[in-house]
Amino acid sequence: MTGRPKLQSALLGLTPFVALVLIWQVAPSVFSYPAYMLPTVSEVGRRFIELTLNGELARSVGASLLRLAAAFVVGNLIAIPLGVLLAMNARVSRIVMPVAVFLQAVAGIAWAPLAVLWFGLGNTAVTFLVVNSVFFSSFYNAISGVRSIPPVLWRAVRSLGASPWQVVRELVLPGAMVQLLLGLRTSLALGWRALVAAELIIGTNGIGFLMMDATKWYGTDTIICGIVVIGVLWLAVDRFVFAAIERNTVRRWGMVNDN
Amino acid sequence: MTAAAELGTTPPRAMRRDRWWARAWQDGVEPLLGFAIVIAAWQAGSSLSGVPKVLFPSPADVVWALLDLFNTGILVEYVKLSLLHYLTGVAIGALAGVALGLAIASNRRVSDLLMPLVNFTYAIVEVAWIPLLILWWGYGPSIIIVAVAYVVASPLVHNVVTGVLSVPPVYGRAIRSLGGGSWSVLREVTLPAILPSVFNGVRVGAGFGFRALIFAEMIAQQEGVGYLIFTSAATQQTARTVAGMVVMGVLWLFLDRVYLRPLERASVERWGLTSDAGER
């Protein structure tokens, strides 16, 4: 935005983090609170190194990301084609839409008790919740994306005698693309929340479980490590996964227009 | 017959306009038909499959559970408590988000300095703070309120700062040259410019906040609709869990359609700069 060199503005942006860390480090000598409530930076750092070296952090993060990736792919692979197909018929879409709206409103963590009843505590129940969250969000967005295409375009395509496949490729996909992308992004954000939440409450491994387990023995240092890792992971997922998805879909969309 | 017609794509509206019964069917029956189909299939599945009620309660069981919860007064009390937690959290989050955003955006240098920190806190999902809050404050309503406030505030700060920075400085200078002070600039330029994105941010945050509410109530284990959903399953009253989920869905759709959406739309109509805003 400004003409300021990148390095300089990056350094400027780092300043508050450094200041925060310094304040946090000297806080125990200024304020008095029980040490378990807020361990110092060096203690958290030591714990972080410990968790990294004994492999616990990598195992937890790996388990969480694997589940998220699987749930994101599976949920969207079912939800988007199904939503698009149903919404291509105006009457079916009018009938399905209210149900989709309602299910999207209760999707995710509210299913936790049912997931535990059906699958027991652990991996399957957590994955079910994330898939559930991703599915209903994308399903809703796919339907509303197709419905948002103006009726005049349907009529135009129809009067030009398009084949069903041409209708999908020339009208439905490009027309609903913005909403489909929004659906992908929203489903990832909701899936990520559902994942962390589910691991906290019914998980047996993963980053959320690592943190919740630590509350039992006042492992505040572990919890803070977890919070920072969760922030960094989301930034990475958002930046790399989403930049890639958007680039590719927009590029593909461009190719559709070229034909 | 064309291919598109075979697919049953949207027929011209004008053809249907004069048939009142077709419109009544379309507006009155079709929206409910989906629910009727789902409930019928659910009831059939539940009674024919022979799965125990604890694992798969039928819609009839859920209705009885709902009536029972209503008659004992639990439902009304928990909905009230959930709404109290939720509205308190949203109000605190909205005020804090706007105030913090305006403070950060008041000075370009300050905003350059603090934006990375703001973006990082935005990236940390609210549920990640819950274990820390539990250690600090124990299980209780304060966790619920903080979780909701956090998820409402963090995207708002981002929206407010980018909103304020995108206002061309010339408008502020115009007000100042006409003799207005900082307060006039805030009231006449900055606030009208950012309010649509503030209300949009509140609505998006409120959506995530509602999930955070249910989850925090589940984990804080004291009261509210989330607690009802969670604890009922633990005591084998699965129909109550499903009833709680239905209440949760209805509550959220009510809040969203009756308050949040109209509020957002009104803010766009009143202050929005886009020309098509009035058409919706």
C-alpha cells in the first residue's frame, strides 16, 4: 500500500510481538499471581522444545491436519455435486433449501453427543463432526450459488439448445463459482473450529486433545504452546491452501470462458 | 424439447403468475415439503430399523421430549440463559471490536505497527482459548461470554481498521476546511463509511459466535441449550439431545433472520455506497 520497503514494515509489525513477549517475561516480578496461571516465556519456550523433541507436537498436529484434510475433501466431494445437482431443478431447490438452511444452522459441534453415542470417544467421532460441519456448509452454499444465477441466463442457455453437460459447464459452474469458493472457504473455517472443539471435548489425540489433557495437571505452558500453534497453523492453511484453490479455480474458470 | 428443459431448469415466471393455486403451492407448501419428507423418512427409519431409541430416537420421541422440557420449565430457563450469555458476549465483542479498531486506525503508523498482531489473534480460533480460560476461571458462564465476545470482536477489529483506512483522506479534509473538528470527521465521514462493514462483521461474527456459545456451554457444563444437548446424551436421554439441537437451530435462524440480516441490510441501505444496495 505504502511505498515503505517490505523489510522495514515487517520489522515494524514484529515490534508488538517482541514487546508482548518482554512484558510477559517480566510480568511475574511486577504483578503477583500463582505461577501456574501464566508461566514465563522461557518456560513456555522450554516446553515447546520439549514437545517438539519428544515428537508429541508433531504427532498431534499431524493427526489434526490429516483429519481436517480428509474431512474437507470428503465433505466437499459429496456436498458440492449433490447441492449443484439438486439446485438445477427449480422446484427441488425450493423444497430442499429450507432443510439445508436448518441443517447448516445446527451442523458441527452440536452433533458431538450423538457422535459419541454412535462412534464412541475418539477419532471416528471427531472426524464425523468435521465432515458434518464441512458438508452442511458447502451443501447450503452450493444450492444458494446455483439459485443466485439469474433466470434470464437459464432461458438464454435453454433457447440456444445447450446439452445438459453444456448447461453445467457454461452456466452453472461459472455462475455459482463465487458462492462455491465462498462455500469452500467457509467450510474450511467451520471445519477447523469443529475439529479443535471436537478434539477438546471428545478427542483422544490431536492438538485440541493435547491442550485439554493439559488442563488436568495445570499444564498452562502446554496450553499456550497449543494456542500459538493453532494460530500459526490456521495462517498457513488459509494462505497456502486457499491461495492455491483460488488460483486454480479461477484459472480453470478462465479456461471455460476461453472455449 | 431442449436439453435444458429436460433438466427442468427455471421456467419463465410470467407463465405462472396468473395461477394463484400454483403460487400458493410454491410459497406455502413447497418450503415445508422438504421438512415433511425428512421427518417422514426419519420416523420410518427409526421405527423400521429396530435401532434402540437411545441411539436413534424418532421424531415423535423428540416432540415428546420437547413438550416435556417445555412443561418442566427447563426449556424456557435454558433458552433465556443462552440468550443472556449470547447477547452479553455479542454486545461486549461488538463494542470492544469497534473501539479497538477505531483506536488502531486513528493513526497510520499505529495501525501498521499493530495489524500483524491483530491478524494473528484473528487466526487463533476462539475455542483454542477455552482450555486456558478454564484454568484461569474454572468452569462457568464467564468462559461462555468471553468466547462469544472474542469471536465477535476479532474479525470486527480487522473490518474497522481496513474500513477506516480505505476512506479517502480528502473527505476528512473537506470537513476540517469547513470548520469541523475530529468529532465531526468521525461522525460525518468515518462512521458512515465503516458502518456497513461493521454490521456485516457483526453478523458474520455472530454466526461463529453462536456455535462458540453452544460449544462453550457444552464444555462449561452448567446451564444453557448447549449444556442441555450435551448432558442429556450422557444420561441416555437422546431425544432431549435432538430436541436441544432443534431448539438451537430455530433460535439461531430466528436471531439471524429477524434481527441480524435486517440490521445489516438497513445499514447498507442507509450508509452503503454501492448503487445496487437499495434494490434488495
